[in-house]
Amino acid sequence: MSSVPPAVLAVIPARGGSKGVPGKNLAPVGGVPLVARAVRACRGARLVTDVVVSTDDPAIAAAARGAGAEVVQRPSAIAGDAATSEAAVLHAMDAYEAMRGVVVGTVLLVQCTSPFLTAEDVGGVAAAVVEGGADTALTVAPFHGFVWRDGSGASGGVPQPRPSTVSRGSAPDPAPQTPEGLNLPPVCGQAFRRAERVGTNPPTGVNHDPAHRPRRQDRPQDLLETGAAYAMEATGFRENRHRFFGRTDLVRTDPSRVLEVDDPHDLARARALAPLLDAEATTLPARHDVDAVVLDFDGTQTDDRVLVDADGRELVAVHRGDGLGVAALRRAGLAVLILSTETNPVVAARGRKLGVPVIHGSRRKDVSLKQWCEEHGVDPQRVLYAGNDVNDLPCLGLVGWPVAVADAHGVVRAAARAVTAAPGGRGAVREIATWLLGEDLGGTTV
């Protein structure tokens, strides 16, 4: 092993065999696969030196590498439904030390099922261990709800009623008793006896006394484990083989961002929330993030209206500012492509005017885009694609910077990583150029 400082390694377990949501770890939220969102949060976190995704799935591995993570192949023995996250982290930690010749001093477990995890959250648990002296740390969020446990069934942790033993010919117990160890106030005891008479157990308050309802400000603060990020001192983690040991610190996070994707409804909620929550922390692309800009035509470079004359000829309106933006992008060395589903001489004419290649009449725009990237040696993760309608969704899912114009359909905005303030055909392309080159479009004369 070398003498470099111990690594702070973030491990993201992401197996391919999700049952609740097939392909879950590759599901896009805000235009970015869940595994890539987790990688980006870790890469942006203070103190984290290395990021590894542990997976058994080639597609997840490719997405992880595209987002900037190293990949450790997870053995099938710890990739099944019964496998623990701890097993994946231990294996990844050992594999990474052997692969890179480094010593891991602190290891993080980061779950990609928490789409709104931030770099600050990840950095917080890392700092608690690295700088704060904790053995372990986890993200939590303030919680003010009253928690109940349903008493039906034989499980759930609620003490069960004691069965009465009645000898033949003897009288039954006159009054069934509250179960031992369950100190209920009188009203709850009565409810329990009523429930016992109908063959069920009473519901019970878990974090409160049902007979006493204090105001929220008078109650002790409960904290909910978010399930998003954990940090462990590496030696202790190897010895205990569990994420909690020794002194555990709690790192508070924003409760509005707490969501775990475990079923299709969770995924739908995450996609609906992404335009709101991602907007709070959206980092617009810069020149160093992008090698190529690919533009849809109708609805992106136009306002999506078509004027048809008496001879059936189609006319559209474009924005001169967009032409200025395209010229600046080309002068800055960026590859620019127009990609359209429609076969239309107007599209070809616009491409000639701008000096930009055009692919039109493409029934599968994503296939055309992928082929163009391969032919030009461009990594799709370094492509910015701008579109407005559902036929752009496959391309948005292929690239690293999916962008929607302001008046794009809702499902397209939800799939985008960034949304322009300008509508299509009204300066959206020029706005994208200012993201990449600055307000002065790189200071070039065009």
C-alpha cells in the first residue's frame, strides 16, 4: 500500500435485479438515471475522494462510468434479493483497495434510491466521521407525525393478549386483562378489551400516548432515518460488519427532499417533484461539461406553428438570436447538429444557413443520435440535447445534458436536467449558448 492519506470512499450499491421497479437504478428522474444522480452527489461532496458503484449489471456500470464513478463488479453471491448493502460495501471496499493500492479510512454507503440526495448531505456524514470523531453517521430528517402500530395479526411487535385457560365446566375469566408490559391509559385499556372481544388486538401509539395529545412544539423532536447516506470508520466497519457501531452522529437534512423509490408510485412522485426540487440546486451546463449541442427543430428552433400557403408549401418562423447563438457555439469549437423527425426542405435550408449538418426524416432519433456520436467520437454523456415533445424523450435519456425549452410538454420538462426560460422559437437556443459561453457568447464577433 502507498503512503497517500486514507481514502474517503463512497460506495453506491446498484444491482440490476430490482423487483418492485424493474430497471429502477437506471430510471431517469429529472432526465438523469438514479445511479448517475447518486454518483454526482458523491462527486460533489466535500471530503469524498473516490466514488465506486457496485453492480452486476453492464448497463448500470456504463451509466456509472459516464457519470464519473469507478465500477466494481459485484459477485452473484451478494447480488440477490437477500443480499445486504453491508456485504456489497465490504466487497467494494476490499476490491477498490486492491485495484487502486490505497487504504480506505472512511467508507460511505449511499443509496441511489434517494433521488434528491445532495452533495451537502453526503459531505455531512463524511465530515461527522472524518472530522467529528464519530464512528458512524447517517442522514436524518425532522419528523413530527404521530406513529401508530396496527394491532391486527400476530406480528408487528405489539404484545399479544394472554389466552384464557378454561377448564371444562368452569366459568371464564370475568374480565380479560391488558397484556403484560403494555401500560395503556384507562381509555386504551377499555379499547383493548373491546378489541379482544372481537378477536383482534388494539392499535397502539408508538411514539406517543394516545390519551395525551401535546402540541407539536411541546413534543420531543423525532428524527426519521432517511435511508440515503451513511458513513463508517473503515476499520470498525470491517470488524462489526454493520453500518452502526460505536458513536453514531445524526446529520440533519431537508425533510422536503426525503423520498425513497421503492415502487412505481414513488418513481412517479419523484419525477413530478424533480422540476421543483432540482431547480433549487440546478447547475446549468458550462463549456467544460459539453462537447456537442444537438437541437430538435420544430418547437425548439420554431414556435411549433406551421403556415401553409395555397400550394401546400410550409413556412415557419425562426429567431435571429438563435442563429447568433449557434454561430457562437461553432466558433467555440462545439459540434452542432440539427436532428428532426420531419423530412422538410425548411429544416435543410435552415441547416445550410447556419452551416450546421442536419439529420431529418429520422423515425428513431435516438438511434440516429447514437450513430452520429459514434461516427464523430463524441461521448453521449457530454452531449447537450434540446427538445420539446415526446418524440425527444429517447434522446433526452441518452445524453448527459437533456434540456427542455420553456413551453415543452410537461413530461419532457420532467425528463430534462435543465429548462430554458425562453420558449421554443423565441431565443431558447441563444439562451443555451449563454449557459455554455457566457452572456457575451464567449466574446466572439459573429
